[in-house]
Amino acid sequence: MISPWARKAWELEHDTRAYDTCITAAKTLGARFNEKVQALRSWDTCVTKRYSFTDPSKDFLVIIVRHPFPLCLHFILHRYRY
């Protein structure tokens, strides 16, 4: 959601706010990585009519993302760090 507009704004117009937004999004995404599970936590909690996951220490909610934008944020963070 962040990458489509912010990446274009940075690459085409060198908009520093867009770049900062990408960095913040990448850091936030990276902070959700769990070494033990080797995955990103998608949600902390989720409650529906069928189930209730309310304790992040017991439940690790993951969604499989088949979209290139999270990967783009990974590369942006990688460039920022190194």
C-alpha cells in the first residue's frame, strides 16, 4: 500500500517525504519478523465469528503474500541499512 505511490514519488520526483515513508514502512515490516518462525507477523490479534486469536505470545498470525511490494520494501530497507 505504501510502495506503489511512495516509490514512484521518490524515483521520479526525489520526494524526500516519500522516501522517508518507505523507510518507515520497511522498518515497521522488518520489526514484525520472528526469527524462530522465520516469518513476518501479519496481525497481533484477530477476532471473527469463527475464531479468536487475542494473545500474540501464543498465536502467530501469518498471511502468505504473493505480491512484490513487501519485497520492494525489503530491498529499500536493505539499501538504507547498508
